[in-house]
Amino acid sequence: QVQLVESGGGLVQAGGSLRLSCAASGVTGSRYAMGWFRQAPGKEREFVTSINWSGVSTETADAVKGRFTISRGTARNTVFLQMNNLKPEDTAVYFCAARYNTNSRYSSEYPYWGQGTQVTVSS
């Protein structure tokens, strides 16, 4: 069974940086794509960025392009989200998600989800 655990969230001032991690279990030897989504209070969950199983293909939302970078660890069962130049509007709970093979920007296509980690950016 696939399980995802996010870490690295916290409180940061605008312009600062955070690095989120997502550790996946139950995916060893499998071709799993990973995605990051976020949900702010009173808003729908939105796509942030995703990476395919090999790490070659990525996709990033316009709102964070040039500031956020997704990458995979060498063991491929860990995914990182490097967030730079954070803005107050980036405040949200950030979720890691997994699906087989190809990455996607649609949350409905991810069957596996982590519990989320809170990111708060103060102005």
C-alpha cells in the first residue's frame, strides 16, 4: 500500500524560502509520478507542480513558475518542493500525491495522498 508523508512546512516571512519533502513508501521499484497541490482556507485544492516517475518531465502552475522547483531524490521515493521568494498568497496546506507512471495537473487522477503540511507566509 502506498503511503505518503510530507514534511518541511512552517512559518516564513515574505521573500523567504522553504523546502518541502514527501517520502513515499510502498512504491519501491514502481513507476510513480508525484505531484504537489495546495489548498488555502475557503478555496479549492489547486495544482502546484508535478514530476514523472523518471524525473525527466515536470509541469508547474503559472502562479509559482520561476519560484518553485520540484525534484526527485536519488532513491526516487522522495520528492522535494523548493519554494523561493514566497508570497503571502502561497499560504496553504501543501499536499503530496502519487499516481502510476505519468504526471498530471488534475487532482482527480491521483489515487494516493499525504496528510498535508502547513505553509504560512507572513507579510
